[in-house]
Amino acid sequence: MRKDVQVSVLGILDAGGGPEAILTRTTGICSPQGGGYQVSYRELDEHGNVTDNLLFLSQTEIRLDRSGAISGSFRFMPGERTKALYRTPFGEIGFLAETESCTMEADGNGLEARLEYRLYEGGRLFSQNILSVRIK
């Protein structure tokens, strides 16, 4: 069953200069899918650029596909390194995503997921990241 939901995404990125936090609050659609949940939502940045997000949350992995102003495909699985592609207006960047932890809890009030991972570019650590998602 598809439901309209409130989506809150807190991303914390540390690329070596100290942590930077970005909070996104928006509406979206959530539906059960393949032992997890699929959430679609749209982000609007300070310049009016739109990014559509399709997020899959489960106990064993988190996937994020983005399209629009910013695009890319990411798959996070605890203890694994996966290839990730990030497309910007300045070109494509290939990363390896190393997932430290990935959790998801669902109850009658919604979903909460937390992801801790590192991105490597060209064999070097690019950033350490935390992603917290709340769906209500």
C-alpha cells in the first residue's frame, strides 16, 4: 500500500575539514517492496534546482538513486565496498562506498534508518558520512 509521508533526511559529511550537516524535510511516497520499503521524494536546493530521489530501505541494504540537478546511484551493504557513481554539472565521479553500518526499524509510526559509510575516490578516502532517514 502506497502512503503519503513526511521525509526527513539528515546527511553529515566530513571531507577532512570537519563535519557539515545538510537537513532535508519534504513530502514523499512510501510503499513496501521486496522485504523493505521504497520511498520517493523530491529535493529543491537553494538555487531552485530539483533532484528526484528513490530510496530503498531494508535490514540488509540501503539503495539511493538520484536524478535531476544531482544524480547518482549508491548501494550500501554492511561490511561491503560497492561501486557508486555521482553525476554533477561538472562531470561524473566514480566512488567506492564502504559501508560500516546500516540499520532500519519500522513500527506503526513510521521508519527510521541510519547509515554510516566512507567514500573513496581514486583509492583515497574522500569523505566519512552519516545518513539518518525518518519517514512518518
